[in-house]
Amino acid sequence: MKISGRAFDAVLSDLDGVIRFYDMAELEQSERAAGLAVGSTAEIAFAPETDLPLMRGEITKDQWTEAIAHGLADRVPHERGRELATTLAEAKFRADEVVVGMLRQARAAGLPVLLVTNATPWLADDLALLGLTGPTGLVDDVISSADLGIVKPDRRIYEVAAERAGVAPARCLFVDDRQENVDAAAALGMTGLLYRDHADLRAVLEPALRTGARARARGD
């Protein structure tokens, strides 16, 4: 639904670092108990050679945790590395309800809301736990790297997202917490928002919501 004066007609949002956040307290405790610096497991897990095959849907969760354990093998016994990797893979997470609320407002105002995320093959289960999908969920569609075999900032994932939103790239708002992903979206003509806190998202959404409200009041 294009409304005259509105800067964009669809919202494309990253998941992790914008909507979803993890509780790493258990993993940090386990790392200390193993004599490792906090963050050691994540450093291995999210290194490109370990992480990208997972994000492209090329390996399973078990294969990913095994790769993490292998990467930790020079610091802890394999079984301990496997335990740490499993703790990371099963870390609890939550949705930021303030962000969810703002995106629900955008959707209620007629803006399609889509997730565009570098994700694991079990993303659908995670989204169901968060309550973001289904008839009462938050999003209209999910563009997952694990489904497409393409990761941000590859331009093709943005093109797929715009096509599924049903609008031109230049009519999309793209929200992400990583600069390189925002830059790639902007290169396609999207309105890019580097997300840091609630105020960032509120500042870019509120003018669009006000414009939509005025248009509905006029019966446009």
C-alpha cells in the first residue's frame, strides 16, 4: 500500500541484535569453569569458516557444535568443548517487546514487515517460540539465509526480500545492527537504518506512521 509522502512502503528487519537477544550467562559461567576467557566459544562459533556453512544451511546443528568443539580442542578436552558448544547452541533468548511493539504498529498501519536474517536451519522453531510467526505473529514473511543459501550482505537476499514484500527496493526500509548489511541495502536504494537502540527505530518509523494515519483519516 503506497501512501503519498511516506518514505517507504515495507519494513525489512534483521532478527538478532534488533528483535532477538540471547542470555549468555550460563555459557559465560561454563567458560570460566573451564578456564577460558568469556567469549571464547562464540569467537570460534561465529568465525566465518564455522558460521557461514550453518547460515547457508549447509550443515546441521550437530555438525556446527562439533566444529566449535574442534576449534576449542587446543584449549579444552573435546568433550568439554562439545558441552560449551551445546550450551551456546541452546542458549535462551527473548524478543525485545519494545521493538516488537513498534513493528506491530507499522504492520497495523499497512506496512508489510518481513524478517531478513542470516539464520540457522532451525529458525522456524525459534520464531514460533518467540511468537513472531503464525496468525497472531509479527511478520508477513521470513527471508532466511539458510533457506536461500545466500547470506547478507549479498545483494540477492535483499532483492528477494523486496520482491516478497511486493515493493521496489527503493520503497523499503531496512533495519540491521551491522553496518555492512545496511550499506548493502542502501546500495540498492533502500532506506537503511543502523540499529543501536529503540530511539533509532522510533525516529524512522514515527513519521511514516503519522503519514499513514493522516492518509487513512482522509480516506486515501
